[in-house]
Amino acid sequence: MALDSANKIGKLKGIAIERCRERIELAACKATKIMNKPKSEELKEGTSNYAQPSGITSILKKRHGL
């Protein structure tokens, strides 16, 4: 019985670790895409942000719909 529980726990650990690895890989891919973005696109995005208000309230409204 104890051995069976240990096996189940081991399998759950393996599944959790695999999910974490997948998430890390996705984050790495996103970071690579952002880093490899041409400078012209970065400048376009940067200028559009200046037109918007930069207060904490506006950021919360934008992100969370408050």
C-alpha cells in the first residue's frame, strides 16, 4: 500500500515537473521573440504608449477592467 502511494506521488511529481518545463519553454520562446523584434516595431509600440495616461489607475483599468 505504501509503495503504491509512493508510486502515485512520484507520477504526480513527474507530471508537475513536465508542466513546469513546458511553461518555461513557452516563456523562453516569448522572450526570444521579443528580443529578436526589429527596432522599428519597438519604436512604433513605444510611441503608442506615450499617448495613453500612465497613472496606476489607468494601468489597472487596462489590465483588469477596473
